[in-house]
Amino acid sequence: MPIFNFKCDKCGNLFEALLKNRSEETECPKCGSRELTSAPNRISVGRSNSNSCPAQAMCPGAAAAGGCGCGGCCGHKH
């Protein structure tokens, strides 16, 4: 079974779920919500020379911090 990445629309939790397929339902392990968005895979193939974070769209504090600088909530390491 493949591992799928999700972001909880309610609490912002990023998590992985082992599912038969993407259409199988799951819930956030932190708050129990079923309001989820597919998240990008967190594995990076290359390394960028820019300061932009590839997971910035999934980072709830990115806009307030002016980029990825919210303390690593998106899982991206600089």
C-alpha cells in the first residue's frame, strides 16, 4: 500500500497515511477531522540554491514570516 501525505484543513497538521488508494478516507491523527488536503511529498530530489521553501504553500506561518521561517512546521530543512 502506498503512503499518501495530507494536511488537515482544521488544525494544519501534516501527516502521512498508509492507504489502498488516494480515494480511501482517513482522518487527522491530531484532531480527528476528515477535512484534508493532499500534501506534496516531502522527499526532495535536488537542492535549490534559492531561499524559497518548496513546501511554503503548506506552511501555515509562511505568509506571516515572509517565507519559510515558522520553525519548521512544513518539514523543510534550510
